[in-house]
Amino acid sequence: MKIHMVGIGGIGMSALAMHWFFNGEEITGSNIEVNDRTDYLRSLGIEVHIGHSEKFILPDLEKVVITRAVGMDNPEVRKSIEMGIPVIARDEALRDIVRDIHPSFAITGTDGKTTTTAMVYHALRKLGKRPYGFLGGIHPDLEYGNYSGGEEGIVFELDESVPTFSSYEIDHLIITNARGDHLESYGDRRKYVKSFIDLVSNTKGVVVTFADDELTSDLGKITFGVGKGDFKFLERRVLRRIQSFSFEDPHGKLHVMELQVPGFHNCLNALSVVALLSSLGHDTDEVAASLSDFQSVYRRFTISFSSESERIFVLDDYAHTPEEVKNLIKTVKEVFPDEKVVAVFQPHRYSRTLRENEKFAEAVLGADEIYIAEIYGAFEKDLGISAEMIVNNLAEMGRKAVFVNELDSFINTLEAEEETVYLFIGAGDIIYYSGKFVEKLKRERKLVQK
């Protein structure tokens, strides 16, 4: 089959492209710009065009797959419709793949789904399984970063940002939490919750939910929580980047689990994996042990630069909801208790910033020095708002923050100080500016990355 993919450089689209390519399909694609995934796809032999043009749509195409960032006014989409070539969304394409592979393990929710998906995949591999893997991030466990071929089963991250996610038919499910993100896609909270209910009704096997979650806790056959639920989180010990915690299983037996990834939120992510796989018959202690060497997903507490001698560190994190940002800063303070934390936060999407601006102000309060960059709109229509509203909210809370309108000039003037962690936060192109800052550190201070 000949398939063309519009927006092939996206994290979800590139995983689909590799899946089809390695299964013998003829794949071409286009992307608005060059990125690491377009380069990687090209290295595999996939034809990727930069920019969009109707000339990429050839008569022998059997299907055109588009990302949600692509509208109906895209020239390739218009040409496909004109030629009668079926145009389908990425979500629909992934749903068709998942339907035919068993057992399927879906992980969805507002916060933590990428890391939890990687954890499920990692644990299953350590337990002797070899499932397909589709991830909304880059992780060393997956052969191709965000995708891995398999022999049985499939582990995939299920995006809950649009209501169509509820139409998936799956075997097993983890709902990490549901905090009302993407409400603009649903209209109201009732429809949002109803989509989770519908998804659960389409799940044949085990459903795991967070016992502390206000909206979805009662949807699970198995629950995990802090001091409650079938799998109860009890106590936690932290030693810099390594942590351990105890939990109680449904039979009242105590277990201890060690993680090399920091943060209380990652304890809960790991506990959800234990809840799922233990409920499917795997030994609880073996599941817990399988995660003892799990490493973070790229841009989830990624230390991109460190100078131990001068105690200068640069961290990148994809956090883009208030809860994620708050948890991230708490974790940085745990791992680096003696360093000053400088947070550079780039809000992601106009709708989220408008809805959550007060919560974002509260989320960054834990940092010692705060910079708020202008909103990264992704594919959303500009709502005529600015991230400066977060700075204003912080001022009302008695905290000083600096609004950064131009990240290029900001990076050029940002000087590194000893005993400081520079934390670049967001799901947009903040990673590019973090990289520029790292280059500046290496060039100007001649520090050696360790």
C-alpha cells in the first residue's frame, strides 16, 4: 500500500510511518519544517518533503494520513480530496492498527502518560515479552526512539485531547488521572468524563485508575493511590536522583520498590504499572524489580548539561500542565536541595494558558527565579492573549517574575551562575533555546559536560 503522511515529523505520525514502513508499506510524507524525526525517517529510507505542496499527492496513493495540526485548507489535503484519495486522521489510523494486535495496553490521562507508557513497555520487556511500542516521546528502550517493532501485543500512548480517543477497542488500560486539560475539545466537563467512561466500556480486560483522582477513580477495576486503593502507596525515601517507596498490595502484603528516576509523581506512575501487570498474573515483586533500572523519557527531567565542579546544571522538561510544572519544580528541589533554581517556562497553547493562567502562576512559585516566555501556540488559533498574564498573577501573589518576549535575546543575555539549576520547561520549542544556552555555556565558560 502507498501511504502519504502530512505532518510526518510529529512524534505520533513518525511512529506510524515507521510501523507501516517496517511492515512493507511504501511511505512518503511532508512536514512544515526539518526536525529530528524527519531526519531520522530519511535515514531509514523514507521519502520526506519539507513544506507542503499538492505535487506530493500522486495518483497511485491509496491513503493520506494527516495530523490534527493540519487543516482542510492544506494543499495536499485539498488535492487528495479532489482526486478521491481517502484522507484519515492519525488517531483513526492508530486505532485500526491497535484493533488487530493483542493484547493491547493503552495508557491515557492528563499527566504522566508518556512516562507510564514507557514504564509498561520496559517492564514487559524485562518480563520476557516483546510487544510493539508507540510512544509520545523518545526513550532508549524503544528501538527507534518512539517506536519499536514487536512479536506479541502492543503498548501505546493514547492521546485524550480529542473525544475520538474513546472509540478505541483495547484489552487493558491505565488512566493516570484526568485533570480537565483540553476541555476546549469537549465543550464541557460532563462530555469529557463521558469519553473516559466510553473508553472503559470498550476495554475488555483490566482497567487501572488513580484512587485519588476526582473524575475517574471509580472507573477502574483496579485502583492505586496514596494510602488507599487496591495498591496503596505508603512511604518514600529520597537520595538525590534515586528513590524508593513501599506499597501494600490487595492482599495486605508489603513491598518495596526502587527507582532511578526522581519525583513523587514517578512513584505513582510506577505503582500504576505494578497494579496493571500484577493483576494480569505477573509476580508483584518481579514487576517492581523490572522498573529498578528504568530511565527517563527524553525531555522528562533530562539533564542536558552539568558541571559538578561549579554546580551548574541545565535541565529540560516537557511539563505543560500546572500539575506537571508544580511536580517538576518540587522534584528539582529534592534532587538539587542546595542549588538555586531558575525556571524558564514557555506555556503551550493559547486555550490552556487562558484557562489555567492562575494555576500556572501557582505552579512556578517553587522556583527561586522565574522567567515566563511568550506562549507557544502549536497549531491553535491566536486568541489575542499573552503569557504576561501569568507574570501579572505572580505579582499579585507577591512574587517577581520576568516576561520574556524574545527568547533569542534572553538566551544571549542570560549569564550562568555557580550553584544554579537552569530549568527549561514546556512542550514547545523551548528545547531549542535550552540547547543554545548549553552551547553558550560550553563556548564561553569552557565547561566540560559530564
